[in-house]
Amino acid sequence: MSIPPNISHRIERAIGMLEPEPLGHVNYEGRRHRALPLFGTVGEVWLLRPDGTLWRADSDAGLPLEPLPAELHTMALVAGSLRYPWLGALLPVRPLGAIECGTCDGAGRLGATKTVFCNTCGALGWRPPPPG
């Protein structure tokens, strides 16, 4: 993913401001791998580097640093924009004719508490319009 220089610099600054935390905390992974922690759950932390690459790791669970699968990139950016609203500039813009996601009813999240990201729409709440 291509990152505008101003966002790349902001990511670098945010990484530099991560508070030291113990093993098991998302900041631990961010500081260890020089990446911005976007989201953490049991067994996995999603990370963004200033060059636009997305990674996952979890030292506590034994998951080595590895590229984040492409199908999770948008979801990772949505998650990261909840923690760092300025990352919202990296999200796709909803095109004219986009279809509200029927799986999450346009919320981007699932469940009664809306805490689970929707895989169908990548947590955006919409899908691109059909071709043609």
C-alpha cells in the first residue's frame, strides 16, 4: 500500500511515542517491530509500518512477525482508525453506487455489541457497486 509522506511521518512519530509495556500488550509488539499497533486480540496484533506494509505478530502467543494477509488489510486500517483517527485518510472512499453490506447492515461490525469486525465488507459497512 502506498502511504502519503505526511501519514508515513505521522506513523513514525506515533511509533516513537508508544509507551513501554510488558509482553502481551499491543505496544510491546509495536515497539519490538517498529510498527504502529492497529489492533490486538488473543494471539495476534496487527501492525502498520511507515512504508505502508501491514504485519501481524504476537510474541506472547509465539506468532512470529509475518505479513498480514491481504484480505485483512482494510479491516486492519478500520481498526487502526478507531485508535488513530488520522489513519482514516488511508481508507477507501465510498464510491457512488456502493451497496450497504447486508451482513452487518452497514455497521461494519457484528453482534449485539458490534465488537466483531465484518469480514464481508472489511469492516467498512459497504461493498463496491457491481460492475457494469
